[in-house]
Amino acid sequence: MKVLLSWLKDFVDIDVSVEQLADTLTKNGLEVGEIQSVGEDFVLDIEITPNRPDCLSIVGVARECAIGLSKRFTPPRLIFLPKISSAYLKETKFGVTIGAQEACLRYIGRVLLDVEIAPSPDFIKERLEKIGLRSINNVVDITNYILIETGQPMHAFDYDKIEGKQIIVRFAKEGEQIISLDETQRQLSKQDLVIADIKRPIALAGIMGGYDTEVTSKTRNVVLESAFFHPQTIRKAAQRHALTTEASYRFERGVDFPTVDTASVYAVDLISKYASRSSNKTTVIIDKTVDVIIKQVALSSKVVLKYEDVEKVLGIMPSVFWIRKLIKNLGCEIMSVSKESLKIQAPSTRSDLKINIDYIEEIARFYGYDKIPSQGLPELMVEKEPVLKNFSEKDFENQAKDVFIKTGLREVITYALLSEDEIEELKIKNTLPLKNPLAKSYSVLRPVIFPSLLKVAKYNFNRGVYDLAIFELGKVYSSINSEPCERKVAGILLSGKKYQDCFGNEIEYNFYDLKFAVETLLSYFKISDYSIKEAKQMFFSNSCSAEISVSNEKSALIGKVSGKIKTYYDLKRDIYIGEIYLDTIKKGMKNVIRHQKITQYPFIDRDFSLLLPKAVSAGEIIEHIQGKNDLICAVDIIDVYEGKQIPLDMKSITIRIRFQSDEKTLKDVEVDRICEGVKETLVKELPCQIRK
Amino acid sequence: MNITDIQNIFTEAEEKISQASDSNELDEIKHFYLGRKGKMAQVIKQIPELPEEKRPLAGKESNIIKGKIQSLLSDRTQQLKTGQEKTQKIDTSLPAVKRTLGGRHPITIVIDDICKIFEHIGFTLVEGPEIETDYYNFKALNIPEGHPARDNFATFYLPKDNMLLRSQTSPVQIRIMKDVEPPLRILSPGKVFRPDNLDASHSFMFHQIEGLVVDKKTNFTHLKASLSYFVKNFFGRDVTMRFRPHYFPFTEPSAEVDIACIICGGEGCSVCSRTGWLEILGAGMVHPNVLKEVGIEESIFQGYAFGLGIERIAMLKYGITDIRMFFNNDMRFLKQFS
């Protein structure tokens, strides 16, 4: 809210600089943003938190200033309706009906006759203009002036343009329209509260008046509206019409029930003074006042504030005398006093003061957060830590990240939302679309992590960065039995060169680098019980994709991105991509590490080559060798060859078997005997032959 | 034979050694002079035949010459070796081999830094789901129906009733308080979502860290101490900070914490909107309604909570002016942080 310094001075004697005032207000909870100087005056831009509608007024802010600066607060003077001789009364026709009683708790309509529409007096015009409001004419300006000063929005209608001279507060009917003061035609909905006459809506209640009944230079008689509208109703309507006004802003936060009347009387007073057409030019004729009260807004209930509670929450105890003074300065009434407590009644303007803690906050605010010491970090409650550890995923996650980073992968963080179009392309069912997406391109929670990573690749390729090794730890989302679910995964993407030097050596990422990253993670977490098999997945090219299972549970999918997906994302390079389901890894991990003795006896290696059909996988061969003899401690594939000297549908695989004992030095003859045995079984069990 | 003969042998050897061009030649020279039947051996053999008064001098001289030849030989060997290295000199200015390097995302770095600081003072890291219910995200946090935060333009909703993407990390507080008896001291980083259109300072997905302490005597002075500890450790001992009253539905009294603008030092600039201060976190004493809701006896226990936005902190720390940089994942950007 924009607040003019000189206006505040109507209610409080400010004798400090504007900067000091701003500092005080900020320290007490009304944060002052920019201070703008206008002539010799200043405008303070104050952020009013939603719990303080009372401070959406000069009077409210002035009260805060007074307390903060320890100055006397001068309340607005009481104004009484001017007495008017009966000779003037014309028994004007006018009535108010509240149809929508849940949305309008009070409506005061006052008919003022013989007003003279003219420019505003200078002090009103200047004050409004300094805070950025446009001066229109005396009557309209007076309503705006009072809105700023008291926080109560008001509206003036041209009485003569109201059909049937009846004000009806009701919800709009289907198909009704209104042209608002900003000369915009608005389609109304059944949830829009309107002020209507007997024929049509003449104002969007609490937001903006209608163009047809606007006060113009020709207006002679006005209806002055002051009301209490239900905050929610106004907020929803303002949203629907994308129209926030000074009035709607205050109604949304709630206006003060008694001020509905006092502000109206204040307006009558000012209009009498500055917009009268009557012979003596001092008063207007108030012809009729209709005050319809549907329901009084109750005062907050009385609160017993115990001093010990103040100390318990704040850790400090201001003097009782100071507390009592503060409570009074807030506008509260102290109903009774005891040694340990105060019984307090909050004023109607402070509907936020409902319970004990609300008063403790007021005490803290004005005592000064800066003056409350910062002391004694709370003691450690060590015994609780193990219980909480069960909730913690962070350690595990951090370790996984470390593993990926050590294998050369860089972390990315991507948006967890995809477009509907992508979901359609990926043909994934049971996804979770948002009910209220911002844009089509971010409307469905990602069911897999690949698309996010592919978009990172695209972004970088477009900027000439082609060598990528990235990972993301994030969630994927789906609907399982119509329950929304989330699952933590790690995504990996590799593309381009992994090694290059200036001697012409270059190595591109391939499938086995991806497999390396996954296996490194598995081995880091001591998971040995896993298997790898070919997998068919639409994201992957048929010739290059695998599924890794830990304890027979699907734990990772890895492969080369299929041509179809590459075309869809407009990617022209080879990309390898993987998704690891971290929950399965966490389940399979071995926490307990037992040291194994390192044998002191040397190993012996034996290499031999096999000729076998291409369809037989290396994995099968290894499976057939491992465990055949206790002295076999490792089986490695050291060469795969296809081409010259090898028949077309065959391949040659060179195997290295390592033999080692932890009891003795092995002899060549012994190892040769075992190796021959292995070869014999291989030839027997697999369609292969030993190459000489 | 006399002393001069011995010295002549040395002169001769010296010349030969200096002319030798490889180690084979040096080996031959060594053999010729110092070998078992070499020249020096022959000289030494002849010493007993000399007149008695000349014998000591000749012996001494022979030994010195032997030593000198030996050291000449090893010097020349060294010389030749160095010479060989010279011919194989490499161009050290050629580029190093290129390999992609791993590293953490700047958001992760900042989260880790913050967590470490709080872990030092006894906070335990916990986690909560990103898909939340209306209850945990709002109701239990004293945010009633009809509150603006619940609007369609402030929270993303899922098709299933009452399900949403959390708009803050605060629901984790509720989950922990409902599951674990106080005393509690937790910290919870994570992703949150709000329907804000993407621009330089808004993102529909960002990160927060939530902290919560609940104990019998935890009061406002402890809140100030913990947060001061954090600010001093994260932004530096010398940073000026202030606690300013604010409003949050789930805490009371509530505070916002500002630090003196690290760009302009408090003078006022565009980053701090000319106020000289940067708001970095929100905090407060847990509202009694929240404690009541989770079944913690609010007359016995009280606590404080705080929350901060990671992107904002990271932007301040690294001088980043566009929040979208974090999610574009431009390698040229990411490489600058680790």
C-alpha cells in the first residue's frame, strides 16, 4: 500500500526522518519497500501482510507508527450526520434489498440530493495524485479519499439513473452483462455478486461500478454505497474478471464492520462541504438512509494472556507495565488484570487477534525482534536420530550421486512435467496429468525420465555441445490403481566423445559405458545378485537394449535411443540412455562389509579362443565356466572377433581364466588339467569349438 | 715409471672420455683404464718396484687418478643420458587429453552446503513426497479452505480429489510430527511446484529447505540462534542480518530474515530493489493450531520452523540473474560450478 507521509501526520506526530520511520515500521512488521519523494512529501510503499486488513488504511498505519515511535495516536474525529431541516426533505423514493444474504452482511445506501459535481478541492486532489490515483471529480474523489484513509471502499451512483430507485444486492443471472466503469463489457456468471436496480446490474459488487450509473458532471443526486461484502465472494469474482481494484483488494481481506457506517457518514460530511449545490453551499441534503444489516460481525472473543506464556515462547519478559501500555495502544481494551495475566478484548478492526499467541506476537513485534537475544542453541537430542534415519534417503542418494560423478557423469536437474504430445508419442498409460496445467508443454507429470534427458541433449546439441555424459536423480510419476504414485529413479544419458587427444585418438561413448555406470553403482552398493538380459522397449533400438534385474526385480533399463524417438525429438546423434530404479537398488544393497583375506599365492592365467555362432552370448559362456572349479577365480572376455578367417555367421571369442588358490602355489600341470576340462564341457554344452 | 707417467695416463683418459659418444664406448674405456688388467691396475702393480721413498706418493697419486677417472666416466654417462632426453623433448603446450568430467548441479551444491551447516547443529535430514494431499499441504498447516494459496493459480492439482503437487516443503513437518514423538530436529530439502509462468525470476518447479525443531523449551531465542548460525556460516561471519516480523499461517510469531545486500553492501541496487536488504528465509514459532492438529500437546511442547528457497540463495551466491539457467542444463553453465 502506498502511504503519504503528510497524511499519516493527520493522526500521529512524526518527528523523525522518513528513513527512520520506514526503518521503525519495517522492524515492527510493516515492511517498507521503496520510498519515493513527491515534492516535499514522501510516499512509502508498504507491504501489508494478509492478516492485517486494518493496515490497508492511513489510520491503521498511523496507529502502528504511533506505537513504534512512542507517540500519541490521534484517532479520527467522530462525525455526526448533519441535521437537516425538514423543509428540505422530499420523501425521495429509495430502497435497498439484500437478496444474496450470505455474500453481503451489511449495505448502507444514502441518497444525497442537489450535489454539484465539480473538481475536487486541492488537498484531496493532491493527496490522491501523490499516491498515484487519478482525480475524477469531487464526489468520486471523496469516496476514494475515504477508502485510503479508513480502508472502507465506497461507491457513488447517479441516483437518477437507477431504475425503480431500488438497490438490489444479488447474484448475477445467467447471461447478464454489465459495462463497468473502465468501459469494458463483462459477461457475468451466477457466482458474481452484483448491485442491481430493478432492471439490470449497475455494479460488480465490491469491485467496480457500472458505466451507466456513473456520476458525471450532469449528476444532481447520488446514492452513496457503503457495504460489507463477503471476502471470498469478492475474491473469486475479481479473479474471474481479472480485475483487482483498491476496493476489491480491501473487501477480499475483510473490512471493519462499524467503519461501514462511520466512513459513510464521513463521506456525507465531506460531500456536504465540497460538493453542495444548496443555497448556503455548506451542506447537501441527506434525503434517505437505508442501513440493512443481515448479520453483525462478532468481535473476537476475549483472551486471557498469561505472562508466563510470553516468556515461554519468546524467551524474554518485558515489563508488565510495558505490556499493558502496548495492549492499550493497539486499541485493545483490558477487561481485567491479575498478577499473572491480562484479560483482553480486541477492537473490531483487529479480527486477527484471536488467541494467546496473537498477543505474544504483538509483544514480540514491538519489543523488537532485534532486541530478543539469540542464545543457547537447543541441546542435542541424540536418542531421536536413529528413529529419524529411517526417513532419510539423502545419504543413499548422495552416495549414488558420488558414484555417477566419479564415472564422469555431470548432474542435471530438469522439469518434472512433459507435454501431452510427448506422452502420446511415448505411448505410456496411467500417467498423471495436471488438473490445472500452466501450459500444454508442461501438463503431465513424467512417467519416465528419458524425455527430460533427451531435451537436455537437444538443448546442448543446438548450442554446439555434442559430448554429453549426464545423470539426474529425480522422480517419475504414475497412477497405480488410480492412486497417484512417485518413484525415485536415476537417469543417465551418454552421447559423443568420451576421450580425445591431439594424436588422433578418439573414443565415443557406447553401450558398455552405460553398462559400466550401472554396474559401478551396483558394485558400490555391494550388489552381486543381478542379471542382465535383452529387453524390448520402445525407447530403445532393437539391437541394443537390456534390462538389469537385482534379485529378480527390474532395476534398470539401458540402451541406445531408437530412431523413432530420435526423430521425434529431432536428435541426429547416437544417444545411450538408462533409467535406474533406486528403490530396488536400496533394497538390494549390502550394508555390512566383511573383510576378505587376500591370498599370498600367485595366480595363473590361461587364454583360449572359441569359435561359436553369433547368437550365443558371452554371458552364456561365462555362466558355463564360472563355478566349474574352486580354483577358477575370474573369467574374462578379452577379445571378440568377427571377419577374416571366421565363417559369416560365427564369431571368435577369446577367454581368459584366472586360477588362484589361497592355500598353495598352483602348478602348471594342475591348471592345464582343469582348463582342458573346462574346454571339454564347453564343447559338450554349447555349439562351439576350440580354436587352435 | 714415475708420477708424470701416472698423470699422463689421466690426461689420455680424460680426452678419450670426453670424445666417447655412447655408453658402449665408455664401458670400453672403463675396462681399459680401471679394469682388473687395466692401465691403472698395471701402474699399481709396479709401485713396489719403485724406490722406497717414492712409493707412498705414487700410491696416493694412483688412487686419486683412479677416482678422477671414475667420476669423469659417470659424469659423461650422465651427460650422454641427458643428451638423449633432449632429443625426445615433447611439446608440453599441446592440449591435455579431453575427457568429460562429472560434477554436481549448482542447486545440489547449495542444498548440500546448507544441510551440512544444519547437520552440525544436530538436524537430521528427512524427506517427504512431492505428490501431497490437501490435508498435509494446507489444512494441517493452518491454511483454511478459501485461502489464496489454495487457488488454482497458486497450486497444481491432480485429477484425484484432494491430491496436489506440494507447493512448499512444509507438509514434511506435518508428516514427521505425526509419526515421531518430540523432541524433533529435522531438515527437509526438496522440489516444490507452483503454477508460475517461466521467466527470469519465476519457475513452476523449484527447491526449498524446511527446518523444524520441537521440544519442551524451544523458544524464539533458539530460533534466532540457529538461523544466525546458518547465515554466518553460509554468507560469512561479517554479514549483517536482521529479523523482521512477518506473517505465515503456520507460524506465530513469524519472521523474515534479511541480509544486507551482498551486491551493493546495503547501499541499494536493483537486486535488492533499492532497499539494501535481501530477504533470504521465512521462519517462526510453530502455530499452536498446527501442533494441535498433529496431536502434540501444545501446552508442553513448542517449536520453531523455517523455510528457504534454494534457487534464490543460489542466484545470490553465484550472481545468476535468470532462474531458468538452472533447468536449461547448458553444459557450459553447469561446468562452472564443479
